[in-house]
Amino acid sequence: MLYNDDDKKKPQNKKPQFNSGAFKHAIGMVESSGGKNLMNTSSSASGKYQFLYNLIRKDPDMKGVSRRDFINNPDLQEKIMDKALAGKLDGYAYGEKYAQRLQDKYKTNYNLNEVGAIVHFLGPGNARRFLKDPTTFKVPGKTNASVEEYLGRFNENFNQHELENSHKIGSDFDIESFDNKSPRDIHMSKMIQPIDNTRVSQPRFQEINYKE
């Protein structure tokens, strides 16, 4: 189909926008199998989203809350995640706006949701190092997944959530943007098959109280 200069509307490939609902679902599934595995025995990662307790405990909403209290309080886990996504979690560089800054700075082809997932997995400092030079970056630790493996599982759960909720009023799902996913996105969404009762936890090397 041909277009002339008078055409005001032409089809465009839209970049997927940040979908907080699908993002939270995907992170929860990757990190804790949807809230089944709430305590990491090798670090302070805790709760559905496996935030490092040693870092979040200084937030005002965590005052007087022990690690055990946090694990047993699903509503507080959601509140902390929502604060992080809004960029209001004390001492955390996180959320859509921070992902946008990294995407713009490093001119990466990863979409906002993927950049946000990379920050969750690596922490802000190592996320920047990865985005700056993804070909040579190595995830520290012997048992941690690679970034591609983490994103493979993240995208699979993210896409599933979007499809299942596409009918809801006010959904952020955009069927056109899903149909126009890049070959890299499609490949990664199929590359890693989820394993029951396993999770990929945040590395223990996440930087403490990092702010940019």
C-alpha cells in the first residue's frame, strides 16, 4: 500500500509501553514462583518480589518490621513494590522513570519493561554496566542466571499476563505492539522454559542506598 504526502495517519511499529501490572506479575513469577518462595537462604532477598531486606528496611514503611514480619505481610510487599515503581522507595533507583533514563542514556534496544527487569535483577550499578557493554558483562556469582535467561523468563510471564488481561477496561495491553515485537523479543520469550518451584533471585551484590 502506497502513501502520499497528504496521508496523516500511517501505521507505525509502537514500542511496548511500561505496564506495571504485567511487570509486577512477571517479576513475582521469576523471583518467587508467584509468591511461593518468600525467603532466600543465601541473601536477605525476601517476599514475593525478593527485595533485599537489608536495603528496604530503612524505608519509613518498614520501621519496626522484621524480615519475618515482611515475609508474612503480602500487603506490605505490594506497597513496597508500588513505591519502588513510583521511584519513592527510600534509597532505591527503580521504576519506569529510571528505566527510561537508562534506555535514553545507553540507546539500548531493550524496552522499558525489560530495562526495569534488568535493574531488578542486577541492581542499578550493574544494570548500567550491562547496558553499556552487554557483550562482555558477566553476572557475578556462580548460581545466578544470565541476563538473557532472566529476561527470557520475565518476557514469557509478562506476555502471558498481557494476553490474559487484554480484555479488561483500561488495560495497558496493545495488541499491535505485541504483534510487532522484534525477533529478539520473540526469541527470548520462547528461549527459557519455566521450571516449577525455582526462582532467579537478585544477586547479593546490589549496591546499598544507590541514588543517581
